[in-house]
Amino acid sequence: MMTKRIGTQTIKFQSPPSIISRASIVGPKEGQGPLKDYFDEILTDDYVGEKSWELAESKIFEKAVDLALKKVNLKPSDINYLFGGDLLNQIISSSFAARSMQIPFFGLYGACSTMAEALSLAAMMIDGGFADYTIAATSSHFSSAERQFRYPLELGNQRTPTSQWTVTGAGATILSKYGNGPYITYVTTGKVVDLGIKDANNMGAAMAPAAADTIINHFRDTGFSPTDYDLVVTGDLGRVGSDLLYEILAREGFDIKDIHMDCGLEIFDESQDIQAGGSGCGCSAVVLNGYLLSEMSKGLFNRIFFMATGALLSTTSTQQGESIPCIAHGVVIERFLN
């Protein structure tokens, strides 16, 4: 008998895990944006001393995990499970980083939704009694993602107004059965939604229906409404996706405009020439572990619904003319337990 499941897609934790440490590392462009003061480290070289962008991305993933551990004087051997992922083929950034950490590892691929997916599973492990400490971490890199999903940077292709700029960054969150919060109290797992969008340069439009589906089902499962939250956070919808999200939710009787924040719109300034906003596994990860949790610790937010959104396309599916299936996973983060 399921004692923690409510509704069709949501889990309510009986012993909510606590976020005890976090770390965020970003690239030079992200370090020039409006959230620059919230990040633990701003890189001056997006190669990070490595010979390729892919190796650089793996390195910042490892650095973020290491920094989060150091903040609470934990060693890799203290961690029961590491949940992580990225955008590259066969999630090589996180897998290559995990080989040196020697932490039991679950590699995840949810595209840009991976941070929320990782938090969901890491929290379930603790609430289920399978772990005392877990880590959720993700990374992305503008240059590695561009040449995998779009065009070689050397071509200098003109970007469309609907395209989004992949964030160079990595974020890590340590959860524990011990601690004084903030706490992860609910998880709403998304479903794959595909309304036929095929334009890989308009992922906001592709992801918005998945984001709306998860938000609607979260409210229906829990009985909550937008007024129960200080913020509803999406990961990577950008301007195009955010506007579509409002339209879809309005048809279902929900209005989140006053409490909505999109990580892809917050991390960059419009003057930075990033078209429709930021994206990438690292986008929501660094905004969560940098800005959101910092402000929650100060009392600005008491309850947020953090939902990362992912476009589950690949170079192969795009070349074959397939549409873009998308998903959104959500976690509720609360400063205090009632």
C-alpha cells in the first residue's frame, strides 16, 4: 500500500530531507549577469585549464560537488548516493566526474530538467530510509552543448530570436536526514508531453506544455493553489516559453504571473545578447544553489515550487525530423516544517 503518494503524480514525504549544503560555479558570461553576487565561483576561463570544453564541463561538475562537501566537512565516502547528469552524449560530464569521486552513482538524463529529477530521487532515497546523505548535481557548458546540438562555434551562425543560451555552470545540493532545513517536502514527477514542436531553436515553446502539465497536476494532487507559494520557479522556458505557460495555465483557471520566476530569464541581463533566455542543466542548478536558497536562508522565501524543464531531443532525432518530447519535474522546498 502506498502511504506517501497523493494524487496521480505527487509524493508527500513523511520524513522530509534537509538541504544541508550547496554550491554553484558559473562561467564568465554568467558571472557578468544580475545574479553574479550569489555564485560561489565565477570562472575566468571557460576551459578551466583543460584541453576541451567537454573536459572543462566535467571538471566544474566535480568542483561543485567538492565545494558542497567542504562546506559541511564531509568526504565523498560519507555520501551514500550521487545523482547527477548533463546534456552530453551518454552523460559523459557527470560520469567522468563520478569516476574520481568513488561515490555510488546514479547517472540521469532529463535534459534541462535533470536538477529537479536528481533532487527528487535523492530525496526519495533519504525519506525511504536508504541513505543518510545524498548529492544531486548537474552541469552544462555553452560551447560543448552548441557543437553537439547546433553548429560548430567556428561557423558563427546567426542565432534566432527564439533560441536560448546554454549556461556554463554546475550546481550541487547535499541532502540529509539530519539538519534544520530548508526541506524538500513534496515531489511531483512529470510526464513526457509532445505537442509536435520540431524547431530545436525554439525549446521554450516545446517545453511550456510539459511545464503546465506538471504545475496543474501538482495543484490538483496537493490541493494547493498559487497563493500557497512565494515562488513557482521554472528552469528554462525563457521569454517564449513563459508567455505560453501563462496562456495554457489561464485556460485551466490558474494564474501564476505574479509569483513566477524563470531561471533562464534571471541569470542573464537582456544586454548580454542571449536571445530568449538561458537554458541547460546548469541553468536551474546554479540559480537554485546560488540565488534561491541564499534568499530562502534570509527569509525572503518560505515555500517555493522548483520545477526544471527539459527538451528530450537528440542530434539523431532532430536530423530524422522528429518532434521534441519534453518533461518537467517539480520539488517543493520549504524553509520550515509545519
